[in-house]
Amino acid sequence: MTRLTTHSSIQPNANPHSDKLIRKIAWVVALGVLLNPLNSSMIAVALMRIGTEFQVNLATVTWLLSGFYLAGAIGPSLAGKLSDLFGAKRIFLSGLSLVLLSSVVAVWAPNFGMLLAMRIIQALGSAVAFPAGMSMLRAAATQQGAKDDPNRIASALALVSIMANVMAAFGPTLGGILVGSIGWQSIFWINIPITLATLWIARAWLPKDQVVQEATIANGTVAAPVWKRMDIPGIGLFVLMLTTLMLFLLSLSDGMSWWLLIVSLITGTVLVWWEKHATSPFMNIHMITSNRRLRFVYVQYIGVNVVFYSLFFCIPLWLDQVKGYDPKTTGLLMLPLAGLGVIMTSVAVKCNKRFGYRTTIIVGNLLLVASTLLLLLLGENSSMLLILVVNAVLGIPNGFNNMGLQTALYDVTSPEETGAASGLYVTFRSIGSILSTSLLGITFGGAIRSEGLHTIALITAGLAILLLLVSISTVKSKV
């Protein structure tokens, strides 16, 4: 019988000062993590210009969003598996290299098909940073005796949280300035210096992977090759399930293609069965089914991202189509949402330390309900001041929700499951993003109006209320 175990750990002589080591790893991880949310949001203000450049309609150009989210949903879980096999640092650096390559090619893309392909590669490369980075942070904390105390690395988690979630809100501002001043290509070449700098720092600061493989050979059998340990059937089923689900959701705005939903459900059922019986599963189904607190984190994270990205994309579209603002102005009007998110993350860190992450999540959901209802105040005659105030308030719950949920993720998973759990965490963010784009398509249809914005406000407020009730009931049941 073959027994194979692989793990990645920090070398004992990496750094004698535990706090300094964790801070250095956190900064590298944060720089790598920011690429995914930043690129998922910068393009919001460039879609119309890209469509004009390549002479494609809005339905086609939005595949730059959908394709990115689909690849972003697949990449993290794949990264968790690859990190176990080859080491987290190696996968982290490989992901950065993919982002660099795809960004360079995208700047000179001759047609829309090539640009879409580069967006997908960019999403895959940037999506691996969070699960690989969390694995390295957990390994460092474990060695330094902080694995069971989230407060020991609260600052590191806060930094990664800002880059992984709050930085997405800076996308429209940065994208608006770049697109308005230089052109849509600038949202791709801005990745080049960031990626090069992160690669250089990562090679210098990140401790080497120590990958240990042990194979017990019995009855003449040998260890399975890497391609078998990759669980190719599981990956294929996962991709098919998500693709058909996304296509079904995209079809809701102009007629439901029920057969896509049926295929997705069947594929999902087969995926669960396969992963439960696979010798080296791509997705740890047992981890999800056996850990109720982890399921709570995932459900909350999907809901929070449906709300966040629904508002995040509909507001710039409304500012463009209804208010008639140019990309620069739109980007600047979205800046308070990002700024308050960063500021409130530091407040959320203190709330975490004093009251625990459960209270932080409840506060975040309560603020989410109140802030989404403020969108009902916006209309054709709204002043810039009112828009700035509403966007500022919308940024407050972002810091609380993301910090609370990320701390919860760290707390409810064991060290050996951190990579896989973090990969699924980012996957569920992408699923939430896909659901949000479907909601926008159904609500707005072919035209952006204030009535549609108000409908989005009511729907997201209702979802926020559900999230609040779930978080309160979870605390009462002491899950």
C-alpha cells in the first residue's frame, strides 16, 4: 500500500525573531494578494472603452468580468492542492509570474479573444496568492507558537484583509484615473511594476519551502505520479459545475436556460461523490461537511460578496449612465468607499481583540443593512456631496465583515487544512461575485436607471438582514 504525505513548513533558521518573521511574510503575502481584487475592480470603469476599441457589445465585453470570476473561483482550490504537492512559496511565485506574463501580453492584445484569454490567466495567477500566503503565515505562526492564538498575528491578518478585500474598492478610483488619463491598456501595465517588485521581495523575504515526501512501498507498489495526485477528474467536474452554473445565471436576464442548471446540479452531485472516494481529492469535502463553523464562514462570505460586488458595480454604472460623469470623476466619487474600508479595518482589529470575531461579524452585518438602505436616497438630482457620503458609509461594514470573517477562517481551521480552507474561501468570494453580476443583469436589463439602483438597494438590504440573523443565531448556539 502506498502512503504519501506532503507538507510545507518554515525552516527553523529562517528568522530568530518570530514577530519580525510573521510581519515580513505578511507584507509579501499582502502585496501578492492585492492583485486579484484590484484587477477584478479596476476594469469596471474601462468596460465601455474596451467594447468600443474591439467593437463588441456590452454582453460580450462583460465576459471580461465573468471569465475573471470563473477562473478566480477555480484557481484558489487548485493552488491549495499544488501548495501541498510543491510548496507554498513555489506556487506563490509561479502565480505572480503568470500575472506578469498575462499583463504584458494584454497590453498588446490584437483582438478581444486574446484579451479575454489573458484576463483568465491573470485571474488564475492572482488567485493563488491568498491560499498559498495563508499557508505560509500559518506555518510561521505554528513554528513560533502562535497557531492557536489569532490575536498573536492580528496585525498580519488585518494587513492581508485590507489587501484581499478592501483594496478592491480602490479599483474604480485607480482605474478611473488611469483610463481617463492614458487609456484602458493602463489597467494592465500597472500590474507590471507591482508584480516585479513583489517577486523580488518574495524571493528575498520568504523562507524556503521544506517539502517532505514519504512513500511506504508494499507489495511492489510505488507512489502515484504527480498527475494522479492532482485529481484531474475532480478538477474537470469542478470547472464544468461552475461554468454551467455561471452560464445559467447569465441567461436569467433574457430567458432561463434550465438545462444548464440541471447539468450544474448533476455535475455537483457527481463531484461530491467523487471527492469523497478519491485517494487524493482536489476538494476536501470532508473538511466542509464536518466543520459547521467553517460552513458558517463560507455562507457569510458568499452573502457579503454578493452585496458588496452588487453595489460595487452598479454604483459606477449608475454614475456613468445616469449622472453622466467621466471615468476620473466616477473613480474619485468611489474613493470614500475604499478609504473608510481601510480605516474601519483597524477599528475591526480592536473589536476582534476585545469582543471576538463573532461580535465583529454581527456589527459588520448590522452596518451593512443600514448602509445599503442609504442607496434609496440617490436619484438623478443627487448632489456630489450626497453621493460621497453614501459611498463613505458603504465602506464602513466592509472593514468589519472582512476582518471578522478572515479571523474566523484562521480560528476554525487546523494548520494542515489552512491552505485548502483558504483556497475555498477565495473560491466562494468569486461565486459571490458571479451571483452579483447575475443580479445586476436581471435588475437593470438593457438600461441603467435609478429605479434599478433602488431595487438593488432593497435586495441587498434584505440579504444583509438574513446575514445578520444567521450571525446572531450562530452566536446564540455557540457554534
